[in-house]
Amino acid sequence: MGGGHHHTGGLGAVEAVAAGDSPVHRLDPRAKLVGLIGLVLVAVTLPEGAWAAFGALAAILVGLAAASRLNPWYVLGRMTIEIPFLLAAAVLPFTAEDGLVLGASVALKVSISVLAMVILSSTTPFPCLLKGFEMLKAPRLILTIVAFMWRYLHVLAGEVARMQTARAARGYSAGWLWQAASTGPLIATLFVRSLERGERVHLAMRSRLYDGSMPRTATGHFELGTADVLFLTSLAILLVLIVVVLA
């Protein structure tokens, strides 16, 4: 896997990596959604102890990550989200008969699923991902809520950064325990500002006749091509072979 990406982390880093260029980046979002979600469904339905099948799925994902030119350290950093689930799986050997096999199988299923979603989100810009779901007929209301949540995470992060800079410019330092009490007013101020900003954005969107769909200017035009068909066909054949031969 190539090391072409060096980012500091955070939402901006995720978007920067997703905006890269590779054969996987250039695939239609619908092809990646159907293919990778299908792979996850196969992974979670495999029987416990199907080590060869788990290994084959992991190999497919490693190959996709390499084709995506993702930095291995970036991928591993994104996969730390699975740590609580792995800790839960580590308890299974002590709570059930054949718990070691069960725990290892659960850990592999979690890791494969998380890696698949990391590859998906790291090769598809978020607006394109939402547009892909929309074209696959996912509920528009849910997509709208997710879109606003993602956008406002950036807005709130920027607002918090400006407020912290303003406090630091006034000589504030949270080096003492009693100074931590100012965190409450900070959160309250952030809430009020977010509410006011949300009302302004709502009025601006209504004035621009927003209809709840992603604008084409933000996502571009999607059309399934030869590469997308080959990707889905090859992945489907591999998944069928894994289930029939290795599971």
C-alpha cells in the first residue's frame, strides 16, 4: 500500500484522502456501496471457525486498499474504532463453550467489516457517498439528517477552535482544576451559536428552494461504466466461491 497520504487526522484528513485518485477512487459510488456492503454481509454470516474464508475476505480488502493507494498507518488509525468490539470479543473465551473459536471469529468479522467501511469512506467523498445511497433509493430523510450532521461537525469544530483561540488570546489557561469550570459556559455558548446558525442556514436554504437532494454541483454526474461492472462481477464471483468452497 502506497504512502502517498500524510495527514494530521480529523474530518479534514478523511475528506482529503477520499478526494484522492486511484482505480478504486474512480469507481462509481453505487458499485462500491453494493460490493463492499455485500462483502460485509458475507463476512458476518460466515460460520464460526471458517478461517480460510475469513482470510480470503481479508486478502480481498487488503488488495483493494493497495489499489486505493491508502497509507497503511492511516488505515490502521481509522480501524482503532473497533477496539471496544475487540475487547468484548476477548471476553467470549471465558463465557462460553468453544469460546476461543467464537471470540476469534467475532473479532475477524468485526475487523473485516470495519476495514471494508474504512476503504469505502476513504475512497468516496462524503457528498458522493450520500448521492450513491440516494440513487440506490435509500430513505431521503435519513440521508438529509446524516448530511447535515456531517456538515455541522465541521462547523462546530471550527467554532470551538475560534472560541479556544479567543480564550487563549485573553490569557486563559486550563492548567488548574478550578479553571475547568469554564467548560460549561463554553458548551452553552456553543449550543446557542449553533442554534442561531442553524436557523440562518434553514432560512437561506428555503430561499434557494432546497428540495432535500444532493445538488449535482457537489457530487458530479455518476454513470456505471465498464470498470464498475468488472469490479462488481469479479467481487461477486469471489464472494460466491468463498461461501461455496471455503466456508
